[in-house]
Amino acid sequence: MSLVSASFNTSATGDYGYDWALVDVETSGLVARRDRVLSVAVITIGPDGEQTGEFSTLLDPGCDPGPVEVHGLTAERLRGAPTFDQVAGRIGAMLQDRVLVAHNAQFDYDFLAHEFARARMWLPVSQRLCTLALNRQVDPPTDDMKLGTLATHYNVPQQRAHDALDDTRVLAGILRASLREAARLDLPLPLVTCPPRAESQFTPKPPKTPCAYRNPGRLASDGPLRQGMKVAITGETAHARAELVGRAVAAGLNMMTSVSRHTSVLVTNEPASGSAKVRRALTEGVPVIDEHTFLRMLADVRPGTAHEATAVAAAPMAEPEAEPVVATADSAPRTPSAAPVQEAPVPGPPTLPTAAPGVPVPAPRRPAPSAGAPDKPLAGRRVLVLGGVHADAAAARTRIVELGGSAAINLSASVTDVVLLEKGEDDRRMSRIATLELPVHDIHWLSAPTAIATAASGTAPRAQEPHVMPRGGVIDLPAAHGGPAPEWYVTAGWAPQPDCGIDVVAFLLDEDQQVTFDEDFIFYGAPESPAGTVRLLTGGPAEQTIALDLASLPPATRKVVVAAAVDGAATFGTVGAIQIGAALGSSGAPLARATLDAATTERTMLLVEIYRRGPVWRLRAVGQGYDHGLDALARGYGVDIAD
């Protein structure tokens, strides 16, 4: 008997048929390298949609089961259940040669990978599909992307939320409906390649303690050292390097792995060695002292100024800030920290609504598509631009935002209009647009757009829509009062690129716009900060997310910069527009959205900044590009990158 109620309509799904393994896990917590799987369910489905297998079991994790109020799995219920290693072989056989499917698939994949590693086995998954990422592409008219919300939208019955087997059965129905929508819109599936994962990758890294003091600047010629000074060491030392670092950290100094213009002093016994750190110190005018002098100064380190620990709050509603001047590739500095985007004067940015304890924060409401204000005639509309050279397409998207609309980068269920530029009629999506009967306009429509009462795609508008941010736009992020602060998910998406890859990265910066440790650089090779407060998540080949636990960031972290880099010789002019969405939680609908596509020859781009402004966290849509590669961008923020 099929649990998806019917076979897939293969004529409708076309190339969307795979052997699927649908998975759901209930866990003792949210950190895969630390917490354990309490129950697991797997349903296998063939390309025709027929169920071919089912397995579910409770598991004895050998630890506290965690939030029982969420999953209902008490220690008593789990007592006597098998351990994961006892069922790993059966689960592995069901996953073998199938595409793993889950809602927020990286979460389930990571937990299974860690459990298989503990069982001294490989997780036999080479591809995964996230139904959350798939529905972000489909963009159905729902207020969020939670499993229950999508189940209601797609008319899939749900009986027991947070029950692994029932959630997997619900997932089967959502997958079937989502694939039909993807086929209707001719969307590529966001399949993620999953390379083998070595056990060593799962070794937890102890969080490093950030320096509690602000950087007081350079060491004067006659001293003394002050708490918060940034100190780097290079070359051979008489004392063990670990001992020197440990004593310096205990004295309140900020030990760095690289040299920048913000370094207070470089310690070396070989000032003529010509090492990279010595050369950079001489170039930047950083004082250089030997080990003996450093040890003598360590005996008398003067008090520093502590970082201010500010509580996150929401500010009152205000008008938008003026758009700041953003550097172009021709005028960009060698390092981004050399030309920070200036903070605009008051009045301040708009503030998204604040949540009561346990209540999701709603996005700003928009009028119905036909009810746009005279100066914002495209309010509530989502417009896809096709064709044209890059500069013309970017100008058209900018005009759409000026008119109150949202610029789409892919065809989705929320698109209400299409603007054709030169040769836009040759785009492969035009046949699908004709089938959907979407209104198609030429460029002159953006001079005097006419309102259309309803979207021809047949989907009703959302009751709540994202706040549309222009390039340089700033918003205050809301905070939940009285309950645990939710994670923010900043997602970057782009049109699928057949010939190049794009890497999304994040930098955790101090008041000098420098990383405190190399581990404050989050990228594909190190996708999680040691404390787990910032994580890189991959939803598909054209989507990556930075998840941020802002409430847990140390006071020394004043800003998080999210950037993107093109792999290889391609540029962002070739890639085209990058769409940014900011949402509360992994399943939240975007509360704010921006489309960034001013780049031409640039290979790296600053996408957004999330920064402290008094008691408030703010998000700025940047869109500033550089012609240099990711290595130069990382060095500019103080990351020690080998030549």
C-alpha cells in the first residue's frame, strides 16, 4: 500500500522521479556533534511514487532525552529500545542508492552522519533533497514553511506532530505535491551532493574564549601592554608556543594568528627572517619585540576596557534610512575593512514586529496586488525580469523595488508579472510562463505599470509578505521577549549555474572589523563556529544559508558579515542576481528580502551585515563587490590564509 495516496503522475513529473528514502529523526537536542537520535523513521518510495519499504524504531541514546515536552520521549519510554549501532545496518540498507529526503534535510543528514560515525560505519548517502529548500523555490502562498503548514496547504493529513513515523508519512505527501509544483513551474530539483564524511570531522572542537577587552591600539615604544591588545607570535621561541599563548590569554591579551593594521605588537626572535608576519608588520608599522621583552611586559599588563554586553531589543518603528553610497568594483578598496559602509543619520530603519514569548514574529502586511499606493503601484507584486544585458536587467530590478515590488530571480508560484528585455522571449521559461498565463510586459511597463486585480498563476497572495529591502537598506531585527531567542536564517539564492560554483561564507568581526580567531571564518571547509553560534547550511546547488544565534554571540563580536565568492574564473556579472532572505527559524518565511545584482566583474561580494547598534541588532543589504578572490577577502578580515 502506498503512503502517498497515489502514484506519481510521471507525465507531469518528467525527470523528477528518483528512488527516495524519506527520513525523520527526533533528537535530544539541536547540535548533531553533541546530541543523540531518540527515534528514527525511514520510508522508501520508487520513482513511480509507490512505497517500497518502511521502518521505524525508538532508540536508547544512553543520555538524557532532552526536551520531552517537544517530542514526548521520556527516559522510561526509551529504556529497552535498541541502540543506534544495533539498527544502523538496516537503516543503511534502506538509504543505499537512494536520495535522502527530509524537511530541513541537513539537520537529519548531520545527525545520521554522526550516529553512523559513532557506530564505526559510513552513512551511505550520496545525494539529499530538502523539502524545505524545494518549497522555498516553489514559494507557495503560506505564512511559513513548517511541516504542518505545508501539510495543510497541500491537503496532507497529519495525526501526531513530532512523531518520527507520522512526520515521515506527512513528508511523503508533501514531497509528492512539491514535485508536482516543481514540474508545473519547470524548476530544477535542489539536490545536494553528499561526499563521504570522515569520522575525524565529528570530533567536537572546544569553543575558544574571546578576549573580554577592547583593543586599546598599538604598543607604545616604552610599553606597557594593556588588556585587549592584539598580539601575534612568529618564528621559533625559547618557551613553548602554547605556554606563551596561555600566559598572554590569562593576562587578558588577545592572541591572533595573523598580522593586520590592527595588530598591537608582533613577538619574534627573528625580526630579519622575512616571514609573512614580519613583512606585514613592517608594512603596517606594527611594533616588533622579542620574546624576552614580551615575557617581561607580561608581568605588568595594565587594565583594559571591557566589551559592553548589550541586551538585544527591538526599537520603535521609524522611516527607512537613506541608501548609503556603496563602492563599485572600480573604486573598491583592497580590503573591505578599509571602506566600511557609513551609518546613515536618523531617522532610523524600519523595525520588524516584536514577538511575544513563543509567538512567531509576523512579517509586515502588504496590501492586495490591486491596492498599491499611487507612489508604489507594484506593492505586493513579484516581478521576474528575463533577457537583456546585465546592466539593463539590474536597472529593471532596481526600478521594480522603487515601485514597491519584489524582484524575482526564478520562476515560482509567487511570481505575478514578467518583464521582457531584449531576447527575453528566447528564455526557456517562456513556454511555462505562457502555460501559467502570467502577464508579460515590455520595459515601458515599468515607466507606468498598470495594476492587475489577480495573479494569473492561480495562487492567492500571502496575508503577510517580506519587507523588500533596496541595496543599502537597513532594518532592525526583532527580538522575542521572555522566551528563548530564535535563530536567524540568512539565505542566499541564485539561478542555477552549470559552469561554476558559489560559496557563501561568514566572518564574525570585532570592533576593528577583524576576526578574533581563524575559526571566526565560516566556510565550506569549516561550516560551524566552535561554539555553534554561526553555521553554514546547504539547501541545494543554488541556495546556502547562514544560521545565527545572535543572543549567544560574545560581546566581542560586533558584526557578522555574510559574503559570497564565485569559484573559478567566472564573475557575479555572469551569475546574475543574488536573492537574500532573512527569516526567524529554519522553517520561517522571509521577514525581509533583497535582490542584489549590481556586480559585473567582481568575484566576491558582501551580501549582508548583521551588526549591533546599541541594544539592537540590525541587518543591512550591502551588495558591495570586489574583483579579488575569497582568499584576499578573508585576509582583509584578519584570517591567516597561507600563500
